[in-house]
Amino acid sequence: MNKLILSIICMVTLIWIVSCSEETIPVSTGEKPVISEVNVPGFWNTHSARLYKTEVHVNDPQGPGNLIGVYLTVHEISGNNQVFADSLYDDGAYINKSDGDVLAGDGVFSNQFPATAVTKNSSQTEFMFRFIAIDKQNNVSQEIEVTVNFSPNNPPEINQIFAPDSLSYLDENVVFSVVVSDSDGIDDITRAYFDSEDPVRQITRFGQTLYNDGNFEVHGDLVEGDSIFSAKISPNFLVGKKGDYNLIFHVVDTNEEENTKEAKQSIYIENFMSGFIDFNIPQSMVIPADSGFANIGLMQVEVDDPEGLADIDSVYFYSLKPDSNLAQNGLPFIMVDNGLPFNLNNPLIETGDEVAEDGIYSLSLLVYYGSLPGVYTFSFYIRDWAGNLSGPVKRTIELIEE
């Protein structure tokens, strides 16, 4: 009951504030809050039930807790008649469940309205949104004005999807396409694209633009300006992807209105394991006789991946010493393909790799005085971005006392 009474009091206060004449708006008696940013969609569709989010960022010298609220009035451009008034909230959508505010008490005030609620008392199509912020000392911010257009609009639709139900690097010249329509004409469409989600975790993973430019060589589109938007799928598209996905297609018009009916297709993406091509590793190394010296041996492993080198996440190895214990407390030695020359002060990054991103991973092995002599067994692995693990492939190096 207390919350209900408080809400009624707040609404009465709001109606009084936005209905007052200019002379009765509280006059600043100290440091004023400042509206630093206003986000309002420039077009509102009167044929849509969509809620349009209005957001205002306010800075107050005493902090956001000193703010009472942000108030909105909407006026006709022609005649300046007020047609709507409401409040914006900084409550994290806790008190006002549908206001769209994200984080309470951060100085960002929000509310959401359908277009018809704002313009129901007017036949005009262009309106001025006016915002002010007020703090607890009745200081009033500057007034911010934003022009917004209201008119009916039929959003574009996706009528058909052309995409395979499975995909791998073995598939050539793959093109994803959608057939779209817009009652305002194809020229009203400004953007088409697809993204995807993991059907289990519903996490967006990747996306790509679709084109209607007639550039078949680059984008896979046959005819410019028709109703078909396309995207040619390159080998790099497969990097880091493996398993079942839902492809979700979108088309957007000049008013930023999007297809209302979900356009979705499932696809299985195959991702194959990486492979070892060649090893360049010394067969033996000498242990220095003096404590002030170290011998350096460059280890190189050439690898490849069916989805391209960009799909390789890491190349590494474990070292088993002659006493049957793992070196480096069982942690892997990470090899790099960064093209950086050897630097004794930074040997794990500047390892002596010769050419960056050529598929040859390197690490310089440092043999110090006192190292355990005998045969060391190295177990090499490759992990790609899709989670495939290749290996182990084993090689040995014998450390010999000088």
C-alpha cells in the first residue's frame, strides 16, 4: 500500500511539474544538474506496438543520488501544443518494471513508450521532445530538445532462406541468401545480415553482412537491386566454429525497423583437427661446463589447419626429463609464431621465431650448467579455436655433459 501511495504522489508531482507555466518551474538556487546525453529514436512507427526507449544521462555536482528525476514533455512542431508528458526513471526497472532502465542510481534515466501513446491526441507527424532534470535543491538543468518523426511504416520481411544445413572447408563457393520484401520498395532496405546462436546456451557467436550489389565474385550476389541479399562464405568463416548453430537472418529499413517474423535456420558446422607438417629440433645439446654460460637450441614445429592458420589457438609441448619428472612443474611450454628475434631477457615471447604467422611455431631451448643429462622426451600438441586437440607427437633431445 505504501508503494502505491508513493507512486500516486510521484505522478501527481510529475503532472504538476510538466503542466506548470514557464514562470513556475523551480529556479536554480545552486549548482545545477547537467544533461550530458539524450538517446531517442528519430523515427517512431505508429503502426507498431513496439516500445521505444528514451534515455537521458545526467551529471549532478552532488552525485546521482541528489537527483529527483528527469521529465519529458512532447510538443507539436507546428503550434507548439503539448500532447504528452511523462517521467524517466533511474531505478534499474525495479519500481517501474517496463521503463527499460538498466542500472539503478547511475545517473542514466530511462522510460519506454509506444508511438500511439505519445501522439494519440495529435494528427501531426513531427514532434519536439523536451527534457529537464531536477535535483533535491530544486535546481533545474538546461532544457534539451530532440525532434522525432512519427508515421506509419510496414517493416520489411524475409520470405525465404537459402543456406545449407551443414558446412565444412570441403564445401566450395557456398552462398547464404535471403529473399526479402518491403511494401515501401526494395530501396527502403538499408541493411541485411545474419548472426547466430548456440541453440543450447543461446549465445551469439558470429555474423556476416548480406549484400544486394550484384558483386558475385566478392559477395555471391547475382543481381543488383533485386529482392535477394547474399553473402559468400569464405574459409575464414569456419574459424573457431564447430557443432550446431541457429542462423538468424535480419533485414532493416531506412526507419531502423526490422523484420518482425523470426527468420531462422539450423546448420551444423564441421571443424577438422590441425596437423603437424614438420619438426626442426636438435637431436642433442651440450650442457655447459661453467655456471655462467647457457647453450641455446631453436625448436621449430610447422603446423597447418584445414580451416586455415587463423583457426590455430596454440602449439605447445610438455617435457619429460630423464628422471621421469615433467619439467616446469608439469606446465606446458608455449611456442609462438610472432616473428620476433631471440631475446635472453624475454625468452618466452621473443623466442627467435623467424617469420610471423607462417605456421612455423618456435621456442628456444636454454640449457644451463647443472642441467640433468640424458634423454628428454617432448610431447607436442595443437589446439584450435574450435576446441580440437591434436597430438601428442613425440620427439627427443639428448643432453650431453661437456
